[in-house]
Amino acid sequence: MEFGTSGDLGHDGIHVDMDRLKKGEVNLGTSIMAVTFKDGVILAADSRTTTGAYIANRVTDKLTRVHDTIWCCRSGSAADTQAVADIVQYHLGLYAMTNGQPPTTQVAASIFQELCYSNKDRLSAGLIIAGWDERHGGQVYAIPLGGSLHKQPYSIGGSGSTYIYGFCDANWKEGMNEEEAVAFVKGALREAIKWDGSSGGVIRMVVLTAKGADRHLYLPDTDYKVRHM
Amino acid sequence: MVAPPAFSCRRAGSESSHSSSDSTTSIGTGYDLSNSIFSPDGRNFQVEYAVKAVENGGTSVGIRCKEGVVLAVEKVVASKLLKPGANKRIATIDRHMGVVYSGMIPDGRHFVERARGEARSWRDQYKTPIPSDQLASRMGGYLQVYTLYQSVRPFGITAIVGGFDSELEAPVDGEVGNGPSVGAGGKAQGKTYGGPKLYMLEPSGLYWGYFGAATGKGRQSAKAELEKLDLAGEGGENMTLEQAVKEAARIIYVAHDDSKDKEFELEMTWISASTGPTKGLHQEVPKALRDEAERLAKAALEGDDEDEAKDKMEE
């Protein structure tokens, strides 16, 4: 059955084209996740960007900085999520200057949510916001398609996440150290990449702690075992 | 640009308040007829007249101690036909923040309306209560604009803003779900956040943060009393919120004592931490405590009078 690309209900009155991409629009058919751990928070993502069946970019960076230690994982329309992240980055930069102190993760999450909710008819953006601040430590917020806001100990998203709910539920532990958390995230994304046709390429991570943002890169060439710069 | 107006009118009865050295330039030259025109010695007379309007208003006081903030105002009874205890003068800006003002009451009402709008728009954007310093900054900017243009006059009020910025972690309004049950990792240890805040904003838009603030007719004696409390040092550190309420009441009575002619009502509000009596909210001081504070204030004044009487007898 053809469901169309308009985002309207199909002729059967039941099915909706959920991600509402235009014909040929660049999609982040994706595996993304963010986890809290003992010292802060880790964001991670695969690197595949597709237009239909064609891989438009095999080394995409889906982890986007919106402030020094507040980042987001983007899934859905590449154009929409980049635009939203750009707007939030502007707001947080202004907030830091006028307030004389860096924004909290909550502030970032609420700006993201306001944008995603008030434009819900026009956006296809599934976001995970994760940040560290000295008052609240590491935190993870998920903003799925409708623009609701969910605080979570860890969050997974994108098409690939459907394959790793079981893995994450079985292997997640609270208060992991950095090494354990990196291993958990990497193990989960390896499974997502393995099973999801729309996910693939390299694994990118960013670790946010009191020390700032630390980026990791793992390549399939070395079986995702070696950390590259 | 148009040349300064060379009117020959005199500014009514306020020459003495300006310095005498510049009498040829600042008297009757028309520099006080408008905002947006400086006098040659760099003053804006309209703003200075607005301050005069404040100096005639009922005394307002704000006290900041470690446990919270108290706001108090001397409400002069304009008519015996007014219902006692009605017509409140201290306004709530947001759940955690209040304002009291001296001067032109309608101007104060407009100030309050704007402050509530700022607090509301902050919540709309950031889904969290506005920090007191941000509210003070935005309202300072608002007042300042009214000193710039021909078409407006400055506010005839000085406002005292009291707030308690939450010491707890601030959730996003309306968020669902939790973080890990072991708590978020990587917090900075041994730091505290939020706390009691007190700001005073003048007609010029100038504002500072204070330990204790007073404005209106009795401001001079009120400030003298506030200074004795050592709010910046051990006085503020050791003072409980209830003591601050009693001091605020006493100071309003002392300030009123200088002009005993008119009847007045005392209106007081307070804001504590989430662990204190108001649970972080801006609320009216309960009647029982206010009555007690007023009784003590009257007793303290009578005590002073007795001392004076004794002094006289010893002469």
C-alpha cells in the first residue's frame, strides 16, 4: 500500500506517513543514544545518512553541540534537526552571555521542546538532549516526534533503536564508570548497526563531564575496537 | 537637532535642590521640560523630580537575611472610609517573588504588571522560575527607557523586589520521567545555589542588590536602623526570618514616628526557602505574627520615649 509523503492520513484513514519526508529528502535513518554515568553523560550515534536507498553520507556527525557541555543526538530529517539545533545554539549562547553563567540542561531541553512542540505539524525531528552542568550533573532528556519531553536515565532513538531495547534493558546499570558506560554504548550501537539497514558506518561518541567534552571515534575497519581521534 | 528651549518659566520651588554653582544655566532655562534633553551640567531633571515623588510616598522596607526576605510598607490611611486591611500594596510577581514600592501607586501597579509579564515570558521560554537578578535586570531596563523619550515621563516610584531563587534542583515545568535512581552523576560537590535576593530599583533605572533596602518618606531613619542590624555581617547570618519580620515592623514604626500626624496600616510579606515557613513562596505574613511584631514595635517605641523622659528628669 502506498501511504504517500504528505503526512496526511492515508486513504484508509488509519495509516500515517510518520516521518513525513519529502521525496528525496535526506533522512537520518539512525541509531542514537545517550546514557548517564557516574561522572556525567555520554552521547553516541552511528554515521549513516540516506536519501531513500542511497547512502548520502557514510561518516555523518549526528552529535551536535548546542553549548559547551550540552549536546544533542539528531534523528529524522537532517534539515529539520540541523535547523532546530542551530536555533537552540543561538538561544543558549545568548543565555550564557546575558545570565553570566552557562545554561543548564533543563534550559536547553525546554527550548528544544518549545520549538518541537509548537512546530510539530511541520517537523520530523526525534531528538535526545544530554548535558552536564555543575548543579545537576549529567542528565538525559528525550524529545520524540510529537514534542513531549521525557527525563530518562538513558535514552535510545532512531530506526535502529528498535533492535536494541532488549540489549539495553538487559545490560544497563546505574552509576557505571566511564569505561563501562563506553562499552555499554558501543555494544548497543554495534547491534543496532548490525540489524538496522538504515544505520551504519562509524560510531561517534561525546563524553560530557566536569572536564568538558571529549570526543570518541570507532571505525568498522578495526571492528569498533580501537579509539581513533 | 533643535536648540534647547529658552523659556523663561521657573521650575516650581525646587531650585534649592540643585547645586548653586550653575544657577545661571540650570534655572528657568527649560531643561526640565522634557526627558531626552540633558541640562548643560549633565542632568535629567525629570528623573530628579520623579525621585521627589518617591520621597513623598509611604515608607517601604526590604530585609534580606539568611533564611529569606521580608517586605514591609507603611500604608498611610488616605480616608477613614477605606476598608482596613483591603487595598493591598505589596504585589506578587511570581510564586517566589514579590515587590513593594513607594511613590505614585498607579505607576507601581503598571510596574507590577510589566514585572509579571517578564516573569511569565521567562517561564514560557525556559519553563523554570525567573531568577531574581534577571527580573531586576529586565525591570531596570524597562524603567530606564522611560527616561529617554519626549512622549513619556519617568516612573514616580522606587521599587524593592524580594525573591527566593530555589536552592533545589530545577526541573523543567511539565517534564515527565526521572533520571537514574542513584541520582545524576558528576555534580560539583559542596556548592550551594539560589537563595534570598533583594533589589531596589530607582526611577532612573538604576538598581543594586541590597542586604537591606528602604525608600519613601521615612527612608533616612529606616536606613539608619537597617545599618544597625549588620545584615551584611553576623547580623544577617544569625537573624531568623521571624526576627526579620519583627525588625521590619519596628523599622516601619520608627520611620513613621518622625511624622506622627497620620494613621497608617502595616503590610508585610515574606519569602523563605523551601524548608521554611512559606516553602519558597511569596506570601503575606500571618496575622498572628504581624500582630506580635506590631505589639513589639509599639513597645520598642514607647521604651524609647521613656528613655527620653528619664533623660529629661536627670537634667
